[in-house]
Amino acid sequence: MVKGLGSEKKEPSTKPRFRIAACSRRKEKADCRKELLVKKKSKHASYIYELSDLLLLDVLPLAVGIEAIDHEMICILQRNTTIPTKRQYCSFTNAYANQKTAIIKIFEGQHRLTEYNIYLGEFSLENLPENFASKTLKITITMDFDCNGILTVGAEESLSDSNVPLLVQLKETPISTDLVDSIFELQNQDGAFSFSKSLEELFNNVNFEKVQQNLIEQGSNSLAKKTQYEINNLICTAIILFYFLYKSTLASSLTFPLDIHSIRNLIENIKEQLQNEEIHDSAMESYIKRCQTAVDYVVKMRDIHSVYCTQLELSSSWELYIQQTLLGL
């Protein structure tokens, strides 16, 4: 038994080996954690380094604009615009003829209708200059957003080219017998005058194309060709007649602009005076006849096409449009 016991071999224990392996794995995991931590710190450091080159800017969170007449919002400063910023918008005008005050309403938001946006405030642009038709004034809106987030809105009105008398220099042309003869040489058989280069040269190269361009801008090209032709001749003929009247001895006793009733009474008075006087000057007699045919043409076409003057939003009547908008009488 003793021998047997003495000769019995014991199996080596594996516990120390297990502990060594476990410690080795724990050490590897710790080293991995350290390495991962170093990498994370390195990445974080490089990320911070990259951010240090960026500049943070303030921007507008919502668009800012003005309310139009149809309650739509006209954006002047767009969303995400960096501030400070300043911008001018020059596309506003008067909505109707003889407008004296323009109300500027300011809104903030992204909807195209102002009723769904945020109302910021309003102010009035008063004492607008005389405007005898709609869309004849030029209103400029200026918005200034400073670095402190303070919004300043201003409005300035300046007469557009369409409201300045288009033919203001025509009435300054000195009248003479040669000029009158040359003008009547261009008269049509029906008594009308037509816009032409020859007529422009007689009045120191006044630009009659401005008148035709103004009519086109107001929509005259949508009318029939015959109607456009007659309206152009109506305007040109009336311009000549008002020029003669402005340069005559009667001008001192007249108050321009003349309405249609004053014009008709004036024509009748001139006719009566001519009938009571004996005219022995053939040239003067020819002038009177030619003027009479021109007057008849203007009165006729004025009555036929009176509706188009208001439809095109030129003025309340052709005679006022010609005297005020074109000649500045």
C-alpha cells in the first residue's frame, strides 16, 4: 500500500496556467482600451483643430418683406441671409391715379400671403407728387439689418421716366410762320397728323417714340391695329393743336389743363369770331381751315376711343393725358 501509494503520480494542476492566460488577456484588453482611448483623444484633438478655422455667422431665420396690394409678400431679405446686410428694392409704384400716400407694411415669414406671416410694423410715405395714372411713380424700399439685429426700413419716391412730361421740350420750341407751314405740309387728308421723323425734326428732334412706348407699356398692343393707328393719330394731332394754342395770344387767358367742355366752348368762340371777321389773307384762311379739319378729327376720335384711355390707365380722358402726361401744361 505504501509502495503503491508512494508510486502514485499526481497530475499537474492547470490553475496557475489559467490564471496566467486570463491575466494575459486582461492585459491585452487594457492595452487595447488605452490604444483606443489614445486614438479617440487624437481624433477629438484633430476635430477641435479643424473647427478652430471656422467662423460662426448670424443669419436671418425668416425672410423679411413688404406687403403688395394683393396681400402677397414681396421678399426683400431672403431667409439665411448673413447679417449685417442691406438691400434696396425698386419695383414698387403707385396702385392708382392721384395717389397721395403709400402705406408700407413689413412682414416676416416664408408664406407668400402676408396673413400667414408675422407682422412687424408699418409706416406711411406721404405727399407723393402728382400722378395722373397708376404705375407712374417709382418707390424704392431699403432694408438695413445691422449686427445687433436691428432692422431699419426706409422708403424713397422719385418720379419715373413715364411720369415726367414725355414731350416737355416740345412746348419750348419757338413758333414761326415757316414752322407752321412745315407742320401743315405733313397733315393727312383726313386732317390728322402722324408721328414721323420729319415731325420730330421740326420740334428740335423731340422723341415721339417715348409716347408710343408708353402706350405699349400700358397695353395698347392688345388693341386692333386700326384702333392703335387712330389713337396714335389722335394723340399726335391733339399735340399739334395744343402747341398752337399754347403759343397763341389766347394762352394768357386760359388755365391749363383744359377739360373737354372748355375746349368745346373755346372752339365755338373761335368759330364765331372767324365768322364775324372778314379774312383777306389767303395763308391765314388756309391755316384756319386746316386747323378746323384737325379739330374735327380730334373731337371725333376722342369720342370714339374715350373708353381706351381709362382702360389703359393713362388718365381719365385723352385731353388730360396729352396736356399733363405728355406736354406738362
